[in-house]
Amino acid sequence: MSLEEYKYGTTFPGVIERIVDKSEPAWLEPLHAKENAPNILSIVLDDTGFV
């Protein structure tokens, strides 16, 4: 997920109310992987101090 920045001078597209239930977020829909994309998680542990 990337951070969306609004250009200077543009209005906030969401709604901010005193109660969360009445507020509306301004972020975009999350990106999804393409159809049939592999589900891979890679974890790299570097310089962990093990001898």
C-alpha cells in the first residue's frame, strides 16, 4: 500500500465528523494482485548475530 498525497490547494475528499460512524475515509481502494498471481512470502534475516 502506498501513501497518497494530496496536491496543495485541493480539498480533502473525505468527511470528518465528531463520530467515527458518520465520517468517511479519503483513501483509495487497496491494490490487488493480478488474477492467478502466486501467493509468495519471502523473509530475509540478515546480520541477526547467530554464530
